[in-house]
Amino acid sequence: MDDQSPQSLTGIVSLPRVKTSFVTVSRLFSLNSKVSLAHQGTIKNKKRGRENPVAEDLSSLQQVQGLVKWFDPAKGYGFVVSDAGGPDILLHVNVLRNFGQSSVADGARIEIVTHQTGRGVQAVEVIAIQPPEREDTPVLSDFAELDMVSLQNEPLEPARVKWFDKGKGFGFANVFGRGEDVFLHVEVLRQSGLADLQPGEALAMRVIDGKRGRMAVEVLAWEAALAAGNQD
């Protein structure tokens, strides 16, 4: 680990951010504006006797809310079920990575921008993800005697995944500047809307001294942590 890495969430501005997609940049304008411009472009080109494929692409964009039906990081894709009904929506891992994470938990609420293709509807941008709904009980028995409210006051610390085995249900990460391993449990991931982690993936974690040593009680994808930090 790099001993010169910043120790606080607000200081980790030097981490490489994911490459921003064309659709993400296009959100400088509203979705309605894009559709309007696309429509105008189609009309102008029809007068000239030809269609504008870019305009057609923009006019098919829709903002959709729904639930993650399933997502398999090993396959690199999954599907979303829209609240409005209709066919399942393909969610590719590259689109998810542009949001800042490499997996998403089944049953998580998700807001996406979709595009109609010849093979069906697919997501081209992830706007927001909310963890699956769960009962108001401790995620692990390790946390049963802990004050969950006070745990939320623990600082978010920057870290990278050392390894994670979804089949075993756990893995380890390292906080920047420290050599100690921090235990990660899959149920802790799920409460943040994650399902799996890749070695080297950037995270923000709340860490405590638990029954198994240093343990993460909350794990956030890096982009989600940055967004939360900007709101504070």
C-alpha cells in the first residue's frame, strides 16, 4: 500500500476516476432537451432526404427506474426490471463500472438511462443505486451488541480490495497507509447495494475492532462515497 496516500475521504482526490461515457457528459443537458434536439435533427435531415442516425439514437433514450433482477459479475452482465413494465433491460458491467462499481446486489433499486437497440433494451448509464430493502436488524451477529447509530459516526476510510471470494462470502481489504487486513463480509456488501468485489477495487469503509479482528461495518463503492461526501 502507498504510505503517502491520504488518510481521509475528503483527501482522496488523486484516485483515478472511471472514464466518463458520452451519455454521462451529455447529461449536462436534460434528457428532454436531448430528445427535442434529436427530433429537430431528424426533421431537418428528412427534408434533405436522409435520416440522422445520431438523432435516432438520442430520441430512443429513456430514464427508467426499476429493480435489479440479477447480475453476474463473472458473466459481465445482468438484467433490470422496469417499474413501468416491459422487457428486461440488459445491464452490462462496463456501464456499471462507469458508475464506479463492478457489481450490484440482486433486488437493489436502480435508476438508469436506457437505449432501444435491435437486440432489445439496454442500459447506457447508471444514475443511482439503492441497496435492497431489508429488516431493521444487525447485518451480522458480530454487530448484534453494537450501537449501529454510533457506528455510522465512524469515519469513512479509503481502501482497496485485497481479494474477495463471493462463493466463500468474504474477503479482505487494506486501508491506505496501513498493512492490516480488514475483514469484508458479503452481507455487509449487500447492505450497500454491492454483490462482489474485484482485487484492487477502490472502496470507502467504516472499520471497527470486532470479534474477527478489524472488520468493515459499512462498505461503499468509491463513486458513491464521493457523492455522499459532496452532499455533507
